[in-house]
Amino acid sequence: MSDGHVLVARQLTKRFSPDRPPAVDGISLEVSRGEVLSIVGPNGAGKSTLLQMLLGILTPDSGTVRIFGVDIIRHRRRVAHLINYASTDLSLPYSLSVRENLEVFALVYNLPQPGQAVSEMMERFSLEPLAKTKVGRLSTGQIARLSLAKALISRPEILFLDEPTATLDPEASAEVRQLLLEQVRKERLGLVYTSHNMREVERLSDRILLIESGKSVACGTRDALYGLFDCDNLEAVFIRSVNQARQDRRRDENADK
């Protein structure tokens, strides 16, 4: 793409009920190759709905999503091989071993050399000692590593992660963060992810999109958001931005009465 963006979304809106406000209301964003964009907001802000539209799983009521210039809503199959997704809500087959899980996904993605791809992921994520271990016997940290290996085995250009470290202890979270950064820099991935862990977002993100009640509140680098909200940490930015957005919404609602 001439502008250097691998993902461009414009004015995405999704409403699930005519009697309720939109779950996502006019959000736009861009992601470049090798860039980490974090989507941050309170529970119910619309993060997962936004991710599902970016993936082409949900069709927006209005707006567009383009991956490498291709409209993903109209031509998802043309770009499906360029994207992948992982979430703590998605379960891996517990009765299969670690290697068997990766072998299944290598076949699902129709990789030209599935055995080689599995071996590479096993080595990259230090999964060889667990090759024959059933997924049901893995720790949460080990499952997180396997989920990342599954998401990266198809060599996507853009990776979407929904709360990738939500169930992990600090040590396992740090390990997953490091693995993610290594892959982003090495493969020049575009990474879009959601998290409630503000320290993690500060360490991992190139830019941060703040949303509340389905609307974009602000988007920028960590330091830019510090300056915008006159704060010295992202947790304070989060609280201040959400409170300000809610006050603005109540003011607008009162003005309409």
C-alpha cells in the first residue's frame, strides 16, 4: 500500500439492537508493518466487537476495513491467509498433544511443509519438551505459548490478540510479552491486541487507541497520551479518559432533552 499501512479501518459502526447505542460507533484506525497497536477500554467498551469486524467475522453496519488495500468484508478469502487470531477465550483440543495440536492447525492452514512449520514453532516457543504432553495437562503459561505458536504457524502479516495474558502470572506474562515483541520485530508483523494490563500496554505498544462506549476517545503514543491527559502513567490516563468521555456523554444527553 502506498501509505505504508497494512490495515486501515474507517468509520466502523456496529449496532446489535435498534433500542441500544451502537457497540462500536464510528471508529477509525491504521496499523503499519512492524507496529503494535493496543486497544484499551473498560469492559463493554466495544473492544471485542471492533476486533471481530477487523477480522471480517462481523459485518459492520457502516464503514470499511482494508488489509493491504483489499476490502476484508467483501473479499475475506483473498486476505484470510494474511491474518490470524488468538484469545484466552478460544480453547485448544485438550485431548491432543502439543505437537498434534500444531499438526492439526498446519493442515487446516494448508501449509506447504506442515512438518517443518510445526518443528519451527516448537523450537521458537520452547515447546519441544512438551511435544507429547496433552493440552489438558499444560499450565496456563504453557497454553499461552502454544496459542501463540498456533497463531503464528501460518506466518500471518497481521496478528490479532484478545487479552493474550489475562490468565497469566507476572512471570508468564513477561515471557509472552518478550516472545511477542521478538516476533513483531523479526517478522515485521502488524499486531493489534486488547488488554486491561496497563503496564503491559505501556511496555508493548507503539500506539494506543482508547475507546469508551464504542467511541474513540484518543489515539497516540504513550507519551502523547500522557501529555494529552496530563498524567505520568497509562493507568491514570485510562481512568481520566474514561471519566472525561462519560461526562461528555452525559452532557450531550442532557443537552438533547
